Amino acid sequence: MWLNDEVYFQDDSTLEAEAVSIHFKKEFLGPDFFKVPEMKPISELLDRAGRGIKFTDLNRDLTNKIKKLIEYDATTRIYKTIELLYALSKHERY
């Protein structure tokens, strides 16, 4: 669980925080899917993430794509998740 800075809790604060979580098991596509060379960047991201990872300074386009995941059917959600994981694996601020 992430906790906001103290300034968010001040009585006169107008700051609002937002967080988006995506939960899944690394093996959701089978035990070997992320072991192929093409999936190495994503596999390394998931290994580093362990029990969670916090990204900072995501661009609006990527943030919107993450939020839109819930709108897709199951099959589309799977390949969109892979696309997002790949983009996140290239992100430098986490």
C-alpha cells in the first residue's frame, strides 16, 4: 500500500491522489511464455517487480492505455497487457 505525502492530509489541501493497480500471476499465459527470448524485457521487469512496482512520470498516453484495459474483452485485454508490459519495461522511472 502506498501512502501519500503529509501535504495531502492537511486540512486545507486540495490535492488528490490516484493509483491504478494491475494484478496477475507471471504464469497467467503458462509457465514458459515469458521465458522465450522475445519476452526477455518483460520477464526482467516482472522479476524486478517482485510483489509490486511503482512507476513515476508515466506519459498520459501510457496512463490512459492502462486505465482503458478494463474496457476490453478478455482476449484483447491479454495482448494489450503484453503491449503495456513491454512499454513499461522500457520506462526508466520506477
